[in-house]
Amino acid sequence: MAGTPDDRDFSGLSEQGGEADQALQSVRAVLTWYTSQIAAERRAPLPDEERIEQLTTARETVHEDLDRLREASTEERARLAEVYAARLRELES
């Protein structure tokens, strides 16, 4: 299983600025949202195991995209930044 967003070194992306930094922030924000939802569901008096599984699967996909950012082109970073910013807005609404 992939680690948490805090145990990976993405300092090289932040130094690239612009799209890389925006993509990194957007993907991490969505990852954090999924992680907090999983934790909240697990703490619930009657956890919904199906929801936990769905959230966990979604979070794993986000981890994969986070890992792809290291090698992504400028265009791919911009695309991921857009996709994840939109996803975060949707999740938070």
C-alpha cells in the first residue's frame, strides 16, 4: 500500500514551480480528503464497510497519480492540477 502524502519527497516538483506545484497541491488535497473520510467512517458507531472500500480504492488511484507527477510532462501536470482541483470542489460540495 502506498504511504501517506507526508512520507514522500516531492521537493523537486515544488522547485519546478507553476503546474508542478499546483498539481501537487491539488492531488494532495484530494488525498487528504479521502484519508479523512476513511478515518471518519472507521470511527463511526456502525462503519459502512462498502463506503470504506470505495474510498480506499479512490485513494489508491490518487496515490498512483501522485507518484506519476514526478515524471509527468508540463501538460500532464496541468491536466492533473485541473482534474484534481475540480474533484476537490466536487467532493467538498
